[in-house]
Amino acid sequence: MSSVAGNMQKLNVQGIGVALGITWALGCLLIGLSALAFGYGAEFVAAVGTFYIGYAPTLLGVLIGTVWGFVDAYIGGVIFVWLYNKFTK
């Protein structure tokens, strides 16, 4: 009988970091553009802008928030997958 933990594969740290970074960055971009064009999501942009310095419902602010979002989710994803791989040994 084989153990379940012995059959688990490691996850690709960089691949998942990039995938999460792109996904969250696109979310920040779309909500930021929506706040800029229609005011929808302005509260979200204001709240996230308290820790993503420069994220605001302006064209430059949306671009800054998109970059922050990618970096934040990439780092979070890398840490999460690294820990996952360590604990599944």
C-alpha cells in the first residue's frame, strides 16, 4: 500500500507565481479602468490604494496598481508554493 504523500508531485514555483501575478494584475487593471471610466469599483481601488502606493482611478494610477498587483501576487504565490512543496515531502 503506497502513501498518498509519497505520490504527491511538487508544484512549479515560478510558473504558479507568474500565473497568480498575471491573474491578480489583470483584476487590478480591470477594476482600476472600471473605476476610472464609470466609478464602479472606486471603493476597491481606494482601499487597495492604501497599501499599493500610487494605485488610484487615474491612467497612471491604474498602471501603477497593475504592477503592484503582479509583484504582490507573484511573491505571495512563490511563498505559498515553496511552503507547499516543503510540507509535502
